[in-house]
Amino acid sequence: MDDNLIRIAYLYEDLMNTYGDSGDVKILRYFLQKKGWQTQIDNISLGSQFNAADYDFVFFGGGQDYEQSIVAKDLQRFKETLNDYIQAGNPMLAICGGYELMGTHYNTISGTKIKGLGILPLHTEFDPDKRMIGDTKYETEWGPTIGFENHSGQTFLDDRKMLKPLAKVVEGYGNNHEEKEDGVRYKNFIGSWSHGPMLKNENVANALVDIILKRHAARVAQ
């Protein structure tokens, strides 16, 4: 094992990459390289083999309903490995559709229920009358962030004892119209509706780099 190599898994880069979500991975690579680390980014897609335990960080971006329906079916193969990875407190960032698919289900515009992994007790409901689009400002544990959202899916955290929102919404909508919250934080899993990409906010990017390096130290010590 190369002790100086940070391994990143990008889930379905070819299908789940709206509004520049791939920029999150590029930003992390830049900050890691500035600190002297080498990075390897693997695209995990349809038919790929994947063991999350082999990685220091997992990223999952957003996609449209059609692509998301395809990914949702294939993604079920990875439920066990992703659940083990998340429950162990390892770092993962999921944006938009990737965030939705970690929950139990997403009801689409056609009334179809897209099954999620069910790792986190949250769900998303499509509401065509409540499009949430525009610039965002959030307040997180790492300070203020800015971004962009564009979705009609409203996400609800179903177990408030287990899950905490990632951010308080200052401007925009976030998870839904009612609660003025965005995303979810569970251990070192982060979910958000924030495109832009999210990690152009250096305070969040640097915090995530620190978590990734702690994960890497633990992985190479095994």
C-alpha cells in the first residue's frame, strides 16, 4: 500500500454530474496535492466492482430523474459496503440525487417510487408546484457557505435523533420549503442540495480534507 496515496471513489461520474459536481472532487485533489499528497480517483459505474473499505473518501453527485432511476437499480449492489463504510465513520459527500439515494425512496414527477439504499432514514417527495432554484447561503459548523440549488424534490429527515441537518438556510430553500435547513450530517457522511460546486467554500473543503487524512491514517495502519 502506498502510504502517500489518497484513494477517492467517485460513484457514477458518467451519469451523476450536474451543475459541476465533479468540481468537488477536483477541489479536494487540489488541496490534497498542496499538502503533498498524491490522489487516485476511480470512477465506479455500471458493472464496476467496488469495496468502499479500499478508499479514503467517497463522492456521489447529482443527476436527472432518468439517470437517477438507472443508477438506483445498479447502486443496490453497493448497499452493504457503503453502509459498513458510513457506519464506521468514514468520510463521504453526496450532492443532490446522490444525497437522495442514500435515503429510503424518492417519489418522482410521474409518481414512480425510486428505491434508495435506505442507509439513512430520510426520504424525498417531488412537488411540481414548489421548484426550489437559485443561489444559496448556508450557515454550517465550519462557517458560512454559498452555492446553487435547482430541485423540486423535498427531502425530509425521518429520524431527528439519528440525523442532524448539515446547515441552517440563510438564503434559498435547502431540504424543503418548511424547515429552512439543508442537507444532513451523520457521523462523517455529508449530504447536501448545494451545487456550485459545494467545495468552492474553502472552509468546508479544508475541514473535509482533515477528515480524509484521518481516515487515510487509519486505513494504512490496518
